[in-house]
Amino acid sequence: MKKIEVKIETEFIRLDALLKLGHLVGSGGEAKVRIQQGEVQVNGEVCTMRGKKLRPGDSARLGETLLTVR
């Protein structure tokens, strides 16, 4: 599994924005579709809310890539 740490300067980041920032999707539209199809896990559980707020310490997984918010 590929692991990527994403550092944020704000209190939280939305799930769709995290996937774009981590270069796992090419656009917000692609992020929306992949999230709504249940392809994304947040902290080990499937999440279908693209506006889900992730804070430092949270993680999101798409396929074999794990993004951790720092």
C-alpha cells in the first residue's frame, strides 16, 4: 500500500479536496463519483459524503493509496 501524508494549514479539509490534493483524482467531479460509489474509506469505514471534514490524524483510502492528514 502506498502511503502519503498531506499537511494542511486549516482546521479541516473536505474529503473531495483531500483526494484532489493527494493527486488520487483529476477533478472534483471524479472525486464526487468515486466517493458516491463507495470507493473511498475514511478512518477504515466506507464514506459516501464528499463534504466529510477530515482533521489532522484522520485518513482516507482510495484503492491501494492511504492519505493521512497532518
